[in-house]
Amino acid sequence: MKGQLLAFILSGTILAGAGFAQVPEVGQRKENQQDRIANGVKNGSLTPHETQNLEHKEAKINRETRRDRRQNGGPLTPGERAKVNHQQNKVSRDIYRDKHNAAHQ
């Protein structure tokens, strides 16, 4: 019985850890989106105006994240992480839309 309980607890811990590993860190996602913007500038699929607009949106998210971390004394709360993730999803869609529209540099 003790062995089964221990196995159950260990498997739950491993699965919980795997779930956390799938959530991209805010900083890594920011870098990925910056790379996507830079790629769009390099290959000409983003115009200067589109680039400026996307960079402005990214900067706003970064300022909010820094402010939230400063207020919390470190990490973001789960609610703040969800809000940042939602904002990054929106900017990600904007990057895709701008890179794939008819406007080119």
C-alpha cells in the first residue's frame, strides 16, 4: 500500500512538472517574437510602419511586466502571467497578419 501511494505521488509530481514545462516563459516568448519581427524586417515582409507599431506593442507589454514584477518583488502572479500571455497572443497574431499581408518594404 505504501509503495502504491509513493508511486502515485511521484507520478503526480512528474506530471505536474511536465505541465509547467509546457508553459513558455514570458521572457523567452518575448525573445521569440522579437526574432519574428526582425526576420520580417530582414526579408521585407514588414514595412517600417508595421514594424514600429509591433515594437510599440511589445514595449508596452514589457513595461507592464517590469512594473508588475517590481510591485510583487519578483515573479509575476498567475493572473498577471495569464494577462501577459493573452497580450502576447494578440501581438503574435498581429505579427503574422502584418508579415503575410500585401504590404512589403
